[in-house]
Amino acid sequence: DVKEVTFKEAPKDFLIASSFKNIHMIQLEATEESLISDIKRVVDVDGKVYVLTRTNEIYCFDRATGKYIRTIGRLGEGPGEYVSAMDICYDEKEKCICVVDYYKSAIHNYTLDGKFLGDRKLDNDTAEGVGWAVYADCAPDGNMLVSLRMSGNKPPRDYAYIIVRPDGTSTGVDVFSPVKSEIGSVEVSRHPIAKSDDGLRFFKFMNDTIFTLSGDEVVPFCKLNLGRKMIPKDVLAKMDSYDNINAGKLYQSGYSLPLFELYEDKNYILVLTKPLTLQGRDNYLINKKTLEGIHIKGSARVAVEGVMFLEGRLMPDIIDSNRNEFISWFAPIWIDCMRNEIFAKNLDVKLYKKEMRTFFEKADPEGNPCLVFYEN
């Protein structure tokens, strides 16, 4: 039987920050070679953080200080170059950074020092699937799980995921049908996969169960009771083309918001549902040992979430995770908000750590984003 997780509302005195051994904060160094406006992915390996930006660059920084070290790969269509880095991840087996290039339908491998190792072997069908990639991560055995966009092509590619094996073959997992899109492609989730102790964790399309991928085997881990029923795919298919259906319509119809992001460390799983435009994010925290759940409601206002962060009540803007930590990121606008909307107005904030105020007072509002590591 699959165990069901129910969620209690977080008490006012609940401090999510107290669930971690340490909180480490850095501002990424801004140089002429490493200017960042928006972050898509962060990979933390061997004292370095590898940052994929939404403008298609991959930078490496020192994890302790944020100092810029190097770029990984370069734009272009030649050997060792990538055209469109949809995602990056770390292959523990081969000890390399994998760059998922959907334009080339290829996966490029680089050493941690940025040296090009070659492309991952892919058969024709697998390469075609990689051309629809959104997100990817590697299991310890070398298998890679890749989430795909919903395709409007005829005939469409119907799988929500593919398992890419080291030999270049792949197997489809989960299907979109009967739900369809009338446009070229639709991104149905943002961060649906996380590394776990026993493989990879992920959720299926329009499903309220978290699954584990171990080898080629997919098994349920737990079922989430979010207080509302997840809309059945056959009902969703009758509503409209998926690209025209927003989360608000589903919520107003009495259904749960779809699962959108998944993160995990050694002790906790964090699930976020698809965001509503004018409401704060719903954060669902699961204790892996007890399978007890806590619901933490965020805010659509940066200043409110800023206070919640400073008090240790929220991990805002989670961008990534691994077995040892959760990682949040802050755009420079947060620095101005902390100074002008919180500190300057002397708001009654019970700082979880005094160093938080010192950090934001010293941070450069004209500089690069900041990263926060919640370490276990």
C-alpha cells in the first residue's frame, strides 16, 4: 500500500530554518564575464556551484565565497559547443556536468574544470526525445531521467519522461494523453525531478503521487493529500487545449493545483504546486522518516516573503536541491527590498540569524543574484 501524506497548516511559530544544521549565504561575483540576470539551475559539486542562466550561459563559482571561476562550454554549433542549454545536471558515475542541448538534440559532457569530454551516446529515438527536454537529472547508476514538453505535433510525442540509459537507449515513462496541446509545445512542470537516497524522485503528469526511479523500475513512494482532488486527465482533456487552461480555472472548479516543482534532501521532500498569478506559492514539506506534512503559504509580495525568510519561516524561491541541502536564490531586487522595505522601516522582524541582516546590508544591489544553502 502507498502511504498517504496529509498536511497540517504551519503554526505561526513554525521555523522551517530550524530543520537544518546551517544556513550559508553567498552573492555570486559579477565580472565582465559573469553577469547574471536570472537563474534556471544550480548544481553544487565538490565546493563549486555551476549556474545555468536563463540567457543560456553556464558559470562556475566558488561555493564558499561566490567568487567567479570559469564558464562551462561556449555557444556555437561546433564540437564542444552548445546552442541551447535547456538544463544541466551532475553525473555521479562519470563525474561530469551534463548539458542538455535541445536544439542539437544532444547531451554534452564536460569535466568539472570545463573540459569537453564528448557527447553522450543517444540512439535516434532518444535524441528526438531530448529535443523536447525541459528538465533532467542523473541517478547514481548513470541513468538519466528527462522530463519533456507536451508536443502539439502530429503525431505528438506522448511521454512525459524518458529514462536515458548509458548505452543511449531510452524508455518512455508516463503519458500526457488524452490531454493535448494545440500549439507547438507546452512546459507542464518546472522542476519535477530530485535526487534521492535510492535513485531519483519525480511526479507524474496530473498526478498526486510521488514516485521513485531506481534502475529502470518506477515505484510509488507516497501519495499527497492536498485537501482537493487532482483533476482526472480525461476531464482535463474535455476542458480545452492544455495551453489555454490556467491553474486558476482548475482551482476555481474545486480541483487541486497541479504539482509543479519537487526538491529533496536527506531528511525532507518539498513540493510546490503550480503558482496562481496573484497568490503566494503553496509549499508542502514532507518529513521523509515520519511522512508527516506541513503546509506553508507564501505571499505574492516580495516584502512579506522577505520577512518570512529573515525569520526562518519560509525558504523562498527554491531553485535546486541535492541529498545535502536545499538551495534558494535571490535576484538583486531582494537586496533593495530588504534594505528599503524592511530594515529602513524598522519592521518588527525576529531575525533567525543576525548574520542575515549583515549579509544584505553588505550585498551589492547592482550585482549578481545571491544563493542561500539550507544544509543538512
